[in-house]
Amino acid sequence: MKEYVFKPQGVCSKQVRFVLNDGKIDNVEFTGGCHGNLKSIAALVKGMKAEDVIERLSGITCGFKKTSCGDQFTLALKAALEDKE
């Protein structure tokens, strides 16, 4: 079990903290951004495999932006998985 901190770019959220426990996501906390939506994402992904979340959220955009908080979270997850190898 390891905690990660990631600073998203190009979105409203300023930071995401999460724990990976044997490849599964736990305790996701976004700082800044659309509070209700980000709490929802955190609740939905809890207990899921990081790879499954990457597959579902990767490439999602927000309004006119080329990325979203969910998409940025996938970058954090990819970095965390690479860190484990």
C-alpha cells in the first residue's frame, strides 16, 4: 500500500492524492475543482483496479479543455503503476 500525490495540469483541481493497494484504488481525494463531481469519481473508483479506471476515464474532456480531472487522474494512475514496476 502506497500513497501518491499528483498535480493535475489544465484543469480546475490542484492536486489528487490516492492510495494503491495491490493495484486497486483506495482513498482518492481531489483538492479544488468541482467538489461534488470529484467526490463522486472518488466514490465510484474505490476498490477498482487502476487499469480499469484508466481504460474508462482516459481521454475524457471537460468543456473546451483538452483534458478533465478524470483524464488527469488516469495520468496519475499510469505514473503510479510505472513506479511499482
